[in-house]
Amino acid sequence: LFSLKKIWQGQFKIVLDRGKESKSGIKDLLSGTSLLLGQINIKSGSSDLNTEIEILKSPSVLMPIFEYVINEKSKNGEDLKNIKINDWIKDKLEITLKRGTTVLNVKYKDNNKTLIKPVLDKISATYQEYSSKNKEKDLKKNLKILSNEISKNKLISKESFEKAQEFAIK
């Protein structure tokens, strides 16, 4: 008889927040929408969304999780020296966008049941960290824009005040 190893699978969903950026960034800066558990921030636009999803599926983002899996399996005596990250992503992960929504479905399968939850937790944390870095970068950009606007408005205000004083004197 042939004995097949059991394959275990776990999954989670992330709502991709496609918040639209306002021109001046004031709305985003003032609202300060915090990163919610299970939600990552993605710029609007279909191509931006697909690009962000591909980045989230990339080896550069998933490398720490891959290394964790290799390390854990090595502790159990499995030899995974020849496995490549792209093969692992292709064979073990399924990351899809639910059609017509901004819901990203992440599935992980493995023959080691105890790895499923920690790996999914690490993927979720990595995605949220990635998102918060983008959010921070956007906030810094918006802060710079607002600082420039404040400087311009101070000059305009000063000029207006001087003109009003001149008019009052006349």
C-alpha cells in the first residue's frame, strides 16, 4: 500500500484598504486612519492594486517566512537545502484577490500541521509591517506637502497684512 502524507492548509483574508489620496494629503493626515488588524493600505487604481499584490507575493517580502519554515523543518530532520523560495511560494502558498473585491485571500499548505498557524501569523505580520512602512512614507510625504503649503500661506498672509496696513494708513 502507498501511504500519502497528509497535507494541512490554513488561510486568512486581508481587506486591502484602497483609500484614495487627497490632492493635498490633508484628509489622510488629519484622519490618521490607523492600520487595523487584517487590513493593509493600498493606493487606489487597479494597476496599483495588482502591483502591490505582486510585491506582497514576492520573494523579497516572503524571504523571512521561507527561512523560518526551512529552519523549523531542519529541526525536525528534514533536508530542504535544495528547495528554492520561488518553488516554495508556488507549491505552498496561494495568494489571490477575490474577484470584484479588495479582499486578498492567503492560503498556506504544509505536511507539518504545527507550522500552519505560525507561518500564517508571520505572513500577516509581514504584510501589515509592509503596509505600515508605506503608510509612514505617505504620511511623511503629506507632512512635507503641508509644511510647504503652510510656508506659502504665511507669505501670502504677511503680504496681505502689509497691504491692509498700507490701505489703513492711506
